[in-house]
Amino acid sequence: MTATIGLDIGGTKIAAGLVSADGEIIAEARRDTPAHDPDRIARDVADLVLELAEGTDQAVVGVGVACAGFVNRTGSHVLFAPNLAWRDEPLKQRLEALVDYPVTIENDANAAAWGEFRFGAAREADDMVLITVGTGIGGGIVNDSRLLRGAYGVGGELGHMRVVPNGIRCGCGNRGCWEQYGSGNALLREAREVVASGTPHGAALSDACGGDPARLRGRDVTEVARAGDPAAVELLADLGTWVGEGAASVAAILDPELIVIGGGVAEAGDLLLEPIRAAYARQLTGRGHRPMARIVPATLGNDAGLIGAAALAAEGVGEADVPERADTAGAVGTGGAGETVGAGETAGAVGRAVTAGRAEAAGS
């Protein structure tokens, strides 16, 4: 039996798991992220890999790492990570010098999308979009059974579509990004404004935080909404409207058969999903004259990135020799944006293998 080690490196924790070929987590381990020290991050990852590898009698065939940052097209460098001290970080090379396995590096949202595609809510789909509604909005795209990364590896940053000209300033520096209106941060901002206003309409929300808006948390809004409070229900409905309208714009470009909603805020269930579906149906281009994508909740939860990274490593994505091409936009450091995959062959090979496997299963 073989297995792969998957890791999800976030701003506060590193989650690691030994993952079977069927996408099951056999063993887990985690550590706090030393966010400001790239050397320690690499050492901690290596220690976690060693811990999981030594604790199993299964043959470990590779390591997959999901990173909260921009990963270049070949998976060799993390170009930028907003919450970690990575700037053009040669993470693949650094980790392969510390562990005895091939290492595959992928953006965390892309890895989560691949996890849901292979083993989760989208395992019967060929074209899907994952939208994660958490602190911000994350996105991952699988098109024709191939993970879509873009020419330079930073495709799928759905949360930074501009939806409101000159709107709220985003952490990326631009104004009016989708995640400023359709994320957990947006929900909390609006809920705190309700509490601060002193309106009787927000009494239940005020009670949940002792009258102090700064103490209100996103999960408080969900819990109060589940109890039937009209203000909290309305806040989640407003959030769902923003997400659904943005999803309709995404569908106008990508035409997916399935949209998977993940992230912490998605734990609100139908209180969020039903407004998303309604807004999507109202705003979809050509509505009434075209098939509509189904909108479903993610099934892998917080493990999606870890499982997806492990699957990508097991399937060999990022391990093939990848030719370089001239970058007319200019390179971003050593091994930066100038690296890309010729005709998408690396991701495409896996996509074709997955499609063929599904076809064989359907015909058996």
C-alpha cells in the first residue's frame, strides 16, 4: 500500500496528514506556523513529514504542499504570500533538500478545489468551480478535468474580481474587490455596524457580544441566525446575494456544471446557500435558455487543501520537466512568472487520466 503526505501551510498553523490513494486521512499532525521565518517553516514541514512517515508501514511516495500564496506555474516558487514571509521563495527546492521525497507545491485554494474534484462534492463533475467563503473569498477552477492555473500560476483569484468601482479598499490594495462584499469579514463588518447602531433590530446580535461590537464573531452571527433572529438571517441573506451574483459572473466566463461553496461561513448551510442560489439564478447570463450549474456545499471541510495537495503529489503534477518560455511581462525573480507549462501538459496529463478513469468506471 502507498500513501502521500499532504500539508496545508496557513498563516497560523501547518496541518499535515498521511493520505491514502482513496483520499482518506490515515494520520494527522500539526504545528503553529512560524510565519515570519521561512527557514523554520521549512524545518517544521520536514519534521512533520518525518513524523508521519515514521509512524506508518505504508510506502510514502511523495509530499504535496498547499500554500496560502501565489505559486508559480511550475510549482517551484511561492512568489508572494500575504500572511507569511515568502517573497519569491524557492520552496520546492528548499523542502526537497530536507526530505527524501519528491515535493509538489500548489496554491491552497487550487489544492482544495482539486481535493473536492477528486474525492469530495465534485467527484462526478468534469467542470467545477470552488468558491471558499471565509475571511476572504478564495477560488479554484477545474476545467475539462484539468486544474486551471493560468499562464503564470496565479489564476483563479476570484475574490479579487472588481465588483464595485471605487468601492471598499481591499487588502490587496485595490478597491471594490468581491471579497470585500461576499466574505466572512464583510459579514462581520455589517453585523458589527448593526450592533453599534443600537437598533432594536440587532438586539440578539448585541446580546451575543455583550453589547460590544468588537467582540462579535462570525460564528455568533451564524448561531443567532440559526435561532431564527431576523437581523442575522438578513445579514447572511445579503452576504449570499453578493456571493451568488459574483458566481453568476464567474459562470458567464467559465460555464461550470457545478459550483462548490466551501469555507468557514458555508457552515451556515441553507441560510447562506439558498440566497446564493437565488441570486445566481436571477443574474445568470442567458437564464432560462441555458443549463444552470448546480450549487452545492463542499464536503471535505478544512481538510480539502491537505487532501488535494496529497492527490496532486500522488498523481505527479509538478514533477514533469517543464520548458521555460520568454515572459513578455517580465520575470518575477529567479524561477518567477516566466516559467510556465508548455500547452498545459503537466496538469493536462492528470486531467486526461482522471477523465479516462471515470469513463472506465462508468462503463464497467
